[in-house]
Amino acid sequence: MWQTVIHYGLHLLLPLGVALLFYKTYWKKAFLIMIAMMVVDADHLFADPVFDPNRCSVGFHLFHSYGAIGCYVVLLFFKPFRLVALGLLLHMVADGVDCLM
């Protein structure tokens, strides 16, 4: 149960914290863009089973692969994509916590 609370809490709190700390003047917009990157979980639909609470998503699903994460890091260097990249990377961090538990 705690793993689920921590996992979904991080999905919400990490983008909110980054938005409040680094994007003070437009934190709501920044937060919404980063939260919208939850769409990256669409790759779970191609897994069997779709949801496995004991599976580490990082390195398993297509959009959670190490190659994809490398692309997200590269996107950080392009200002128009920075919030998208941050949202994706924060999502990977939150999913990565599951790999540690």
C-alpha cells in the first residue's frame, strides 16, 4: 500500500515542486504541462498484463526505455520542449522509485 501512495504522490508532488520552485510566474501552466506527460503511460497498454504492481516500468515499456529517457534528456536543451522533457523525466523518477521498493 505504501508503495502505491509514494508512487502516485511523487507523480503529483515532483512536478508541483518543480513548478513552484523554478516557474513561479507561471507555475500553473508549468505544472499542467508536466502533469500532462502522464500520457507516457500509454505504453503500458501494450504490456501483458497491462498493470503489474510488482513490475519495474523503467527499462520495460517502450516510452520508459533507457533510449527514450536519453531522448528526454536531450529535449531539456531545447527551450520549447523543456517543460515536456522535465515532465517526462520526473515521471521516470517517480516510476523508478518502484524499482527500488
